[in-house]
Amino acid sequence: MANMKHIIWILVSSLFLATTTVSADETARLIRSANRYFAPLTDAMPGSENDTPERIALGKKLFFDKRLSINDEQSCASCHRLEEGFAGVDNLPVSPGAKGQLGTRNSPTVLNSGWQDSQFWDGRAEDLVEQAKEPILNPIEMGMPDEQAVEEKLRGIAEYGDAFATAFPGADPAITYQNIAEAIAAFERTLITPSRFDDFMNGDAGALSEVEQRGLKAFIRLDCNSCHDGILVGGETYEPLGKENPYENQSDQGMYEVTKDENDRMFFKVAPLRNVALTAPYFHDGKISTLDEAVRKMGTLQLDEELTDQQVSDITSFLKALTDKNREQYIQ
Ligand code: HEC
Ligand code: HEC
């Protein structure tokens, strides 16, 4: 009898061992495949080699300074909110400018943005410096008349004299439109937000729950990563929105608006998915209000797949794990 118990015990415990090792193996395989398609964040963004503390501090001050707008009503941070609970967006479908006029596109996040191949939904700015020059002069955003007017306005603010001189030693004049954009970009390059997905890719098998791992597997199995890949899970390439089935709102034709090339119709930047759980509403027009809906729509529009409720909920759980660890508490 004692013997029988012993045998059963051995059988049961080896079965238990077998199942746990299989799942540890499976997780290890998933970590390897995640590293094939995606990559963990590093602690320095491309182009940050010359970003001194003085330049970053100046850029931060400029990013939050409403005096960069025509009527002192609006800063970069008005639309790209960085205060407690926000993830570099205003969570509006489209944003009002300094004078209250609405833009036509949804504000993307500035978090981790410098890792993208280029900036804007249509990629028309090659980097953060070129990007920063646009909103200040955009008549329905910050509305300043021209570069010179911005330089003159800042030269008239005493505290900026020293701040620019120390941020750009040797430059004369130091307050130039180029340097304004350079400083803002230096600050933006500090907006790096590691998530649990990074820990997972770096080998911490427990960093993603079972459900999140299932979501990651579904994301890969469905081929979402054929577009959303790399360090930002997107942000590197341009693809038609409505690759398989046309998107209902055709009023904004994406890259075509810039290039006028027929082949670019409805091409938009593949949205980077880091922090996506905090950046509702979704798509370039801000017309999709929930993450579930965005995921489900991606299935039909881009892959001609009707996702099951289970797939949508698993993938959404995985996408939530791409949130800045310091901001996860704000996911609703
Ligand atoms: C009125 C709201 C508003 C203001 C003010 C504003 N932005 Fe934006 N920002 C947007 C919108 C909308 C877009 C997308 C526009 C497009 O793609 O055509 C955008 C795009 C960006 C992007 C590109 C992100 C990406 O994923 O492509 C960056 C970076 C950015 N803004 C930084 C800034 C900076 C720096 C300032 C201040 C100099 C600023 N923004 C001022 C609304 C605003
Ligand atoms: C053929 C390329 C392609 C495929 C495949 C694809 N996407 Fe996308 N995805 C895009 C593009 C392009 C956008 C930006 C669309 C826009 O608003 O113009 C986007 C946007 C999104 C958004 C909204 C992000 C935001 O900030 O607005 C989510 C979420 C998303 N995709 C998830 C997925 C998931 C999940 C899958 C797989 C089921 C998937 N995508 C498959 C190209 C693709």
C-alpha cells in the first residue's frame, strides 16, 4: 500500500513537473520570438549624443511655454499633455488650436516619438527637430506669423538669454528658430517609457501574465507584426489604412495629401503601439473611441479577419502591457 502511494506520488509530481517545464519552454520561445520582431527600449534615443542637461532643461521650458503661441494661450503641452495621468496626448478626437479652431487629425503621443522613422501621420517631417518647427507657425495651432517673429519674441524674454547661451555655447545669436527646435527635440528625446513588455523581452518570464502572453501570441499569429514591429511596435513604415477593406472615412488621404502621388492614397504611418492604452481615441481622425474597437477594426481593415471576442480581449490585454510602468495605474 505504501509502495502504491509512493508510485502515485512520483507519477503525479513528474506530471506536474512536465507541465510546468513545457510552459516555461513555451514562454522562453515566446521571449525569443518577441525579440525577433520587436525590441526593448534602450536608455538613449537616436540623436541624443549632444543633449546636455542645459539643452534638455531649455527644451522642457519651451515645450511648456505658452508664449510660443500668438496669443500666449497654447504650448506644445496643451495638446501633448505630460502631467500626471496623461501620456503625451490630450485624449480628444482632434485638438483645438490657440484660437480655438479645430485641427483635422488626432494628436499622436510625444512619448518615445524620436524612435520613429519620421514624424506626423503622413511622415512629412524627417525628425523631431523638423517636426517642432511646424506647430509654432501652423495658423490653426500656435499661430505665430513667421520664424523671425518667434525669435524676436523670445529675445524679448530676459530669462531665455542665459538659457540659450548655456544650452548652445558659442552660438551667436543663440536664440534662433533652429535652436528652439533643437532644444525642444532634446527634451523630447528624454521621454522614454519602459514597460513590462521590455522586461519580458529582456528575459523576465514573469513580466507578462498568461493572458498578456496569449495576446502577444495572437498578435504574432495574426500577423499584426507584419506592420507593427520594431522598438515601438510600429512607427517605422507606412501602410494603407484599409489594406483589405476600405476605411469608412476617406476625407483625409494621408501621404497623398503631401505627395499627390496616386500610389500614396490612404497611406498613413503604422501607429506605434507603446502607451496605446492611454492614448484614446484612435486612428488619424480620432474617430475610434476604444482600444477594443481599434483592435477589432484592424482585423477587418488590414487583415480581412473577423477577430473573435477572445482574440480582441487577449490582444488588448497585451497592448496594455506596453504602457509606461509609471503610468499603468491610469489605465481604465
Ligand atoms: C493644437 C494642438 C497641437 C499643438 C499645440 C502641438 N501639437 Fe504636436 N501634433 C498635433 C497633431 C494634431 C499632430 C499630428 C498632425 C499630423 O500628423 O498631421 C501632432 C504631431 C506631433 C508630433 C509627431 C508625433 C508622431 O507620432 O508622428 C510631435 C513629435 C509633436 N507633435 C510635437 C509637438 C511639439 C514639440 C509642439 C510644440 C512646438 C507641438 N507638437 C504642438 C497637435 C499639436
Ligand atoms: C497592413 C498593415 C497593418 C496591419 C497588418 C495592422 N495594422 Fe494596426 N495600424 C496600421 C496603420 C497604418 C495604422 C494607423 C491608421 C490610421 O489611423 O491612419 C494602425 C493603427 C492601429 C491602432 C491604433 C493606434 C492609434 O494610436 O490610433 C491599433 C490599436 C492597431 N493598429 C493595432 C493592430 C492590431 C492589433 C493588428 C492585428 C490584428 C494590426 N494593428 C494590424 C497598420 C496595420
